[in-house]
Amino acid sequence: MSESMEERIAQAMAHLKATEEAVARAQSELNAASVTAHSADRSVRVAVGGKGELTSLEFLDGKYRNMAASQLSASVMEAVNEARAEMARRVVDTLDPLTRMTSRGMAPQRMGVDWGSVFGSLLSETAVEKRPTATNRFRDEIHEDEEPPAAPTGRGGENKRQGGA
């Protein structure tokens, strides 16, 4: 049996109301959202709001005093782009289900929003080029030293990291 026109209109109106409420909740959630990120060298901390706008910028531990302007600029951009990328992912996670809602359930993939065209490279990577710097190389060497010791090998079973020099 087919539904009457009144029933279809009532269902469509109920779906519209549910969609409007879901959109309002998502909008409220994103308006209150904030993401914080640090630069890799831990010299900068930033926060961005739900629209990706910079809401806070902090220079940590006075590290900026010993940094070249270009290095400080790169650290700021790195942290900002990291935070904006995380916020973009949060926006997609929040809004994507709403873009796929239909009165009969979820829409097929091809009917969703092309988030790549909305956010560009933010969803896949940050826009700051990751160039090796002296600080990064030094930090990498420190992290390498923190690795668990390798199993003893060779004669005598002595591992230099565990105390033999």
C-alpha cells in the first residue's frame, strides 16, 4: 500500500525537524570547540576555535629568545597548522553524518560533501613543510637514546647501553 500524501508530508516534516535539531547541536558543539597544539620543538602553543581561527598564541619557556626569526615563524606556523588540521578533522567528524542524512537513512558516499575541496590539504597534512633542523636532529638523537636497550649480542653478552663502556 502506498502512503497518503499527508503521511509523507508528516514524515518529511519530522525528518526536517530532526535534521534542524541535529544541525543546531552540531553548530553549538563546534562554536564551543577548541583545539590546542604545540610546535615540534615545544617552543609554541596555540589554540584555535571551531572555525579554525587563532584564539591563543603562547611562547613557552623563553625559547623564542634564542631562535632566529625564521625558526620562530616556522614554529608558529607549524603549531597553527597542526591545530587547524585537527579542528578540520573534528568539523568533518561532526558534520559529515549530517550531510549524508536523508529521509530514508544515510545517503550514498557520492552524495556527501567533498571535504577535501572544503579544507584542502589540512585534512591530510599540515601546510608547513617538515624540514630537518638542528633542533629536530638533536631531538631525534635524544629519542633514539631513549629506546629500550637491544638484546645482548656477541661475546661476553655485554651491552654498552646498559653500563659497559
